[in-house]
Amino acid sequence: MKGIILAGGLGTRLLPLTKVTNKHLLPVYNRPMIFYPIQTLVDAGIQDILIVTGGNSAGDFLRLLGNGKSFGLKHIHYTYQEGEGGIAQALSLAEDFAENEKVVVILGDNIIEADIAPHIRRFEKQARGGRLLLKKVRDPERFGVAEIKGNKIIQITEKPKHPKSSYAVIGIYMYDPDVFKIIKTLKPSRRGELEITDVNNAYIRRGQMEYDILKGYWTDAGTFESLYRASWLVANKSGTSR
């Protein structure tokens, strides 16, 4: 199985920090943000990894990461997203890399505690479709929210004013090769982007979306508050915070 890290976008919510660099190169405690999703994939046994980046700092990823030797990798693949076309559009750039295999996709600002290897193993046993990781949160209105009935997700609503559950769809998605066909059917949202929520709902309508509940902590790092929280969580886990 292959891993894809989406690390494009302009990071405007973190201005002026992102005026001269990509959001995913900012520090989270003692390491650059991009190190965390890479390590999450490597710890889960994934060795074939593509980073989708963009903006004016794309070359800095290569200078920082090189070929991935510090993570025990033989090679890291890179591709470039022009502008901000949305998460699904960024994922579409990985079609050739995927080579008709299942993929694990992680947003570059996701910081998690747990090992996702058990979830990947379950996904490998699925005949088809996708698998999402959910996390119960205090502020579900900030995220895509899963409406659950029994053991199935019946719908995902993006940033709802009145959430139907407290379970957020975190930025780790597992898809079969059909994901690229689905993306090609999408139309831009009101934001002018191809939305990953539309991809997930397409799988749900097919009856081909499974889910797991993530254990341990999780946060994104796309706002000043969540960037601070990510650093605090990592520091406390390491036992070095004061």
C-alpha cells in the first residue's frame, strides 16, 4: 500500500507565519510539522510515500527531507499542486503514483498519538471502498462531521452549524483505486474547490465506506490555537514540557 501526504495550500489562517514559508514546515514543538505525518506512515509500515506540496516554498521540502533517509526510506516522491484546488484536487495528482493500488492519505498538518497500523490492516482486508478514522471532539462544527447509524456512516456534513454527532472526520483517509474515478466526477464547491467530503459521501452512497475510532490524541495544526495545542501535546507526551 502507498502513502500520500497532502502538504499544499497557502496556510492563510497562519499569516504572517506562512508569508515566507509553507505551513507544513513550521515547527511543532521540536520538529517540523511535516515530520509527523511521515513518521505516522513509516510507523505503520508504509515505505512508498508521495508528498503533494505547492506554493513558493516547495523546494524547501526537498532541502529538508531529501530522499527520506532520516526516516529509513530509500526514496520520497514529490509532486506540485498549483494554486488551491482543494484536498480532492491535490489527491488527484497522485493517480500515476498510486499505480492502481490502495492508498492511505494523510493531511500534512495532522498530529496523532496512535499507531494507525491496525486500521490499515483492516482496510487491506476490505474488498473495496474506503475507510475513515473518526475522533470525538468538543467542537465538531469546525470539521467534517460523520452521522452514524448502527455501525455505518450514513452521511458526512462539512462544518455543520448543528452537528448530528460529535465525531469529526480526521485527516486520514484510506481509499481503493476508484477514488480517482470519483474525483473526476466532482464539481467545485462554492469555495471553488474539489472537496474531500464529496469523495467520502460518494463512497457512502455506494455502501462502501467503513470507519474506525482513533485512540489517543489528535489535532490538526492549521490555526494558531491548534498549532499551539499540537506542540503542547507532543511536548507532554515526550515528558519534556515545563
